[in-house]
Amino acid sequence: MTNEKKIKALEEWLPGIKRPLLISGPCSAESEDQVMATALGLKELGIVSVFRAGVWKPRSRPGTFEGVGSIAFEWLKKVKEQTGMLLTVEVANAHHVEEALKNNIDILWIGARTTVNPFYVQEIADVLHGIDIPVIIKNPVNPDITLWAGAIERINKAGVTKIMAAHRGFYSFEKTAYRNPPQWQLPIKLKTLFPTLPIICDPSHICGNTHMLAEVSQKALDLDMDGLMIESHIDPAVALSDAEQQITPAQLRELFSGLSFRKRTSDNIEFQETLEQLRSVVDDIDLELLSTLSKRMEIIEKIGEYKRDHNITILQIERWVEILRTRTLSGESLGLNDKFVKALLDLLHKESIRRQTEIMNSKTTTSQHDEH
């Protein structure tokens, strides 16, 4: 049995909110003056629906700024009184949730460092049992779709139906242009697991800088995400946390005005018919691809049997290197991206190794059985 309830679409619990939903505010609530100046600046834009501010900040090392704590709630109450914007703060444990609820915070958000730990998420879920307050769940720090989905399920089982996921990128050991590489395929996969789940993007944490914010924001909107969470500070240069990724309200206006907002569909009959025809062609090609792949794997299995019968190793590195080189060149001549071709070849190679390994193991198992 399960206590899960259907996750509501965004318009069901935020009626009247225009897409894309825009959440903005400082990384941290630092002082009343800073919070109010930022909030009033954002209110003037007329595009921000939810004001965000970190009350408690999970820092990697002690001694750094860890937030001002509960005193910030008094400032946030003034923000709501003077701007009418909804309020959201990060909660990482049961105490945080209780404090936020006591101070009438409209939306809670669970950060990446909390999502990664099922114990913390369950602690929050236990406090929220029977309280259908909106909860934003950011992806875990590491690219683990199971942890992300698990956090959503834990909160949902507590009776919360107003859930939203936030895509803020994932930690990588490799040096990249991003603070947290987006790995767009993961939020797409999450959407397939929870079709009604609203998903927003947090470009600030993906980028870790300001000059890539517009690019990432546009990508998120093109992927039909429901909104953006962008950090804004009245004076980013003096911010006590994440100064390099925050922008002023004026810069947020400029960024937002430069974005293209596309429709999910069109009522144009000609468009619908043409799109359907093109999709039908893609469907036919996909069937041909799958049929070709099936034939390829049949040959791979014959190769595996031939290697087994002649006591030859599965991996033939010279052959694999040659395949990578020639197929990549062929792909480029056909207009295919080399990274895509290499990724596809890698998948095929892994499956080929797996199948040939099974064939080798089947002989070993048979031989051992014959000996007995």
C-alpha cells in the first residue's frame, strides 16, 4: 500500500501565476536593509512572484557566514506586507520546518545538500505530515535520479501534493564552464517519472557566475520548464555568500526581457498536421534503427561464440579504437556531432561486451556442470 497522492500541476496551487514562474531574491538574508531594498527593487519589475532568501546557510566549513537565523523572519514578514510577493526559504531539518511554518512562510525549499540524505528528507516529511504546504525539492548534489525521485516520494507520502522540483545542476570532478553542470537529461527523466510535477531551473547555481545566466535560462525555457529561480542582491559585490552569481534587480529585468518565451503548442491546423507528419517519419526511422540494432546484436553474439570456441578474449582494443576512429569520421561526414556519435558507440560497445560476457560465462558454467 502507498500513501502517495497525485502531485498537482502548478496552476492548481498557484492560480493566476503567469508562466514562467519567477522566483528571486538574495542567496542569504543579511540585514533588514539589504532584504527590503532587494525586495522593493524586485517588486518594481512586476515579474517576480516569489521572494527567496536563505535564513540558514549550509556551509562546507565552520566559521563562514551561516545565515542570520530566525531573526530574518521579521524582515520577510515586512517584505510580504509591502510587496505582496510570496515567501520561500530553505529548510534542512525539522526545526527549520517548524520555524518556517510558525512564521507563515508560503513555500519551503529543500536544498541539494539535504536532498542527498534520505534521513534528513524523512525528518522533514514527518513534520509536514498532513500539512499540504508547497515544497520545492532541489536535485541532490550528485547526479542520482533515484535520490531526487525518492525525496519527492517521501514528501508526497506525507500528504504534500503541492510539490515542485528545482534543477540546480550537479557536482562534477571535471573542470567545466559551469559551477554545477546541468546534465539536462536528468530533469527530463524526472519529468517522465512524474508527468504532473512542475520543474523550475536554478541558473544561478548551475552557472556560478552571471555571464551565463541568460543562456542557461533560455535553455530551461526551451525545455518547457515552468519557471526560474535566480538569485538577486541589491549590491552583489558585498554579498556575504555567493557574490559572484547574484545580479541586481535591474540586471534581472534586462535578463528577463531578453528571453524568448515559446508556446507549448499551436492551434494552427497546418502546423499540427505538418508536425504530425514529421513525427510519423521519425517513428518509422526509429523502428528501422531498432531493427538494425537487433541485427547488429545477433552478429555480436555470433562473434562472441566464435571467440569463446577459439579461447579468445572478449575485448580487442585495437578493433575498438579503429571503430571509434572510423565511425566518428563517418558520422561527421553525415553531419552528426562527434560527441553524440562517441556516446552512441560507447553504449553499443558496453552492450556488446555484456552479451559476449554472458556467452563466455555460459560456457564456463556448462563446463563446470559437465565436470560434476
